[in-house]
Amino acid sequence: MKGKPDAYSLLSCAAFAIMSLSLSRETQSGFKIDLIYFFLGSLILQLMKIKLLLCIPGVGFGYLIFILRSHFSSINDAIQAESHSQQLVSTIDNDDPTSLQDENLNVIVDPHSTQLASTSTADIGGSMLEKISDCVKALRQENSTLMEMLMEKLKDYLSDDSGFNVSDPDFMIMALSTETIDNLHKTAKLMVRAGLKCELSDVYTSSRREYLVESLSRLGFKKLSIEDLQMLSWKEIEDEIKRWIKASNVALKILLPAEHKLFDQVFFGFSSTADLSFMDVCRESTLQLLDSADTIAIGSRSPERLFRVLDMFETMRDLIIPEFESLFPYQYSGSLQIEAMATCKRLGEAIRGIFIEFGNQISQDSTEEIYQKDELPSITSYVMDHLCAASRSRKTLEQVFDGDYGDPLKEYPKIEDRVHSCSDLSVQMGLIMKLLWNKLAAIAKYHENVLIYNKLPLWHSGFLMTNRKYIAQKAEDSELGAILGDNWFINNLPGLFPSHPIDLNELADINVFLPGQKVAYKLKRT
């Protein structure tokens, strides 16, 4: 460097700078870059010794060297990214267990090369999304075949009132191709390792979610709305409730358990991802079932709806709520389980409301007909048939009126072990019975007022005695007697016998005139 530079020293500095550039392409070591700086500095310094203005071409040469270095670096990054992407993709086919041991591993890149990271992630993401989409499509094709098999097995159950009976509820998951499940599992592991959990969840769960909703539709289930209830007849609503119960049975006993087992296999090794994704898949179909039950619960309180609402309540209590607790971890499905319990309570409130409406209808009945003294009014048989049929669901009704939705069903006295009952259900049943009796007493009073021989109490007492005997016998032959208790009739219905003896032979046919009418009706002795 001492003395005046010659052409040899200038060419040497330039040559060494170019050689350092070439070496920097092969390695990322920092000292190669320092050599470039050194030789370029030496070249510029020597040019300035010759003539100060010659530093300009020296600086231009150095700038060209750095541009070339930057260009070569980007080429190297692209080559490494392509190689890394191909290596990850090939892992699916090779199933290298050592490469995918930790779901929390991320793709490791050079901290000095951010462009490599973005390029690699884009390539990996595209390849993985394409692979998972192909696997999901293959799964959907197999599920279509399996759904046809399921519909064939359930043909009798869905078409009539035969019981639900599937000998092997796991047949759907067992019939899936092992290759399809393995490919899904390998791809899922690779995407989790590459940090693509969200993309994996979006593609897989959206497909499975659509499959479950379509399956419910195939089972005949249709989500009910308030507008539907207003437009449909009760017979049509009753059919929809039957389909809801059947779809709930199939969904909770076959479809969702099979889906849960599939998730366990596809997401084996990273349970947190599996639980959350499974909840996302099932949420829409389960909410449709709950929403339909809610719609029925807030609908009409007509007494004719009692038994179907009871069926829905028992389905919620015995099937849906327990299966929700079994299938879905609470930390991911707490809101869903709370909504299911709230729906069950609303159905219980609907049942209580139906009983109240039933009592109102008895009180408001204004039918005025002429009966013989041993004849049963239609309201007597209607009310007793309704109460006796309802008493067959005694345990459920006790639970509804006590409000113990979350408690196990209690054991109640058998018919032969009847005792006095003071439960909320017995109070409600007793109230309806009293309303019925008051109605019968009003009918008897109406007849007594239009009898020509109104001083004779025999018809009045005979009419009430006939109805009382019928009511007591119906209660005795059903759970209604156990609900009310043995002493209820003695304590709540008044004595019916006349205060003085009556000679039946004194009575001929009795003429009866309705108020405002001139036509006489005949009440004949029996």
C-alpha cells in the first residue's frame, strides 16, 4: 500500500473482492462479508492515491458488488425454501415419526433471512391446504356411502313408531377406510407442526359441520321457527316433534359419537386442537336441535300438546343433556350445556303451563246439555282420560313440578303402597279434579233448577254419585290414585246422599224444561 499504486495492485484488490463475493454465496459466515469490505476499501484508497476523482468509479464498482451479492442471496433463499417445502411435503408419504413428534414445533429459519420464512410458509401452506382438501373430499365420498347404509338400517325406525335399535352403533367409524384416516392424520400433524392450526381447523371443521347438518336433514329433521308453528296444524307439528325425537336419537347415539371417534384418530397426539375443532363441528347441528325444542316450549299451551312436550322433555333429560356432558369437554362447551339445561327447563315450564291452561278450560266450559242421572258428561271422561294418561308419566311430572331438573329421578310409592301425597304434582292434579267436580256440581244444579219436581233431590244426587264413582274408579286403576293419595276423595269431595229416603216408584218420567224453551225433555228412570 506504500508508494504509488500500480495496475497489478488495483487488479488484485478488485479480483479479491469478486472472489469474496463468490465465497459469500456458499456460506453465511460473517468474515466473508468483511473481506469484501476490506478489498473494496483498499481498491478505492489506491484509486484516490492515483487521482482523487478516481474514487468515483471505485465507489461505483463497490456498489455493483453489493447489488450482485443481494441478488445472489435472494436466489439462494428461494432454492432453500423450495427444498425445505419439498422435504415437509414428502413427510406425509414417508410418515417419518421423528420429524413430527411435537405439535408445538415450528418451522425453523435463519433469523437473518425473513424472506426465506415468508416464502417457505406460503409454499408449505399452499401444499398443505391442497393435501387436506383432497383428504376431506375423499372422506366425504365415503361418508355418503355410509349414510346410505345408515338410512337402510333405520328405515323401519324412521318410517313408523318402531323402537330405536341399532345393534352396532360404531359401524360407521369402523367402515371408514384406514388409508383415508391415516392420510388425514399425517396431514393434520404436519399442518400443526408447521403452525397452520387455524387453516387446518377451517378446512376440516367446515366440511364436517356441513356433513352433520345434511345428515340431520336426511333423517327428516327440520328446524322449527315461531312462523312455522303459526302456519302448521297441530297434526303437522306433532309429526315434526316425532321427527325431532328420532333425529336426536340417531344424532346423539350414532352420528356424534362416530364423529368424536374420527376426531380422536385424525387429531391423535394433540388433544386440545381435537376438542376445540370437534366442538366447532357439532355446534351448528346441536343448536338446531335445541332451537326447535325451544320453539315448541314457547308455543301454545293447549292441553292436547302435553304428551308430545313430555316426550321432548324426557328426550332432553335422558338423552341430549347426558350425551352433551359425555361428548363435549366443559371448557369448550360450557355455553352449549347451559343452553341445553335452559331448554329443558323451558319445556318443564311449558308442561306446567299446559296444566294451568287445562284447569282454565274446565272452569270456562259453558256447555249446557241435558243428561240422565246415570249419564257421564263428556267433560268427565275427557278430563279423567287426560289425567290418567298423564299420570303414566308420574316420575317426569313430579320432577317438572318440583323443579329438580338436574337431580336423578326419585323413587315414588307404587300403586299398592299409596299414601297421602302433598307434592306439587298432587296439588296440581287435585286442583284440576276440584275444578272438574265444581263443574259437575254446576251441571247438576242447572238440571235441578229446570226440574218440575224440584223438591226431589234424587236426580241431583244420583248424577253426582254416578260421576263420583266413575272418577274414583279411574283414579284407582291408574297412577292418579297414587298421586292424590287414598284420603283425597274423602277429604275433598262432599257427601252425596240425600237427607231423607226416596221411593223410586214414586217417580214416573220427569218432564224437564230448559230456561226460555217450551219443549219438554224426558229424563227416564233406569
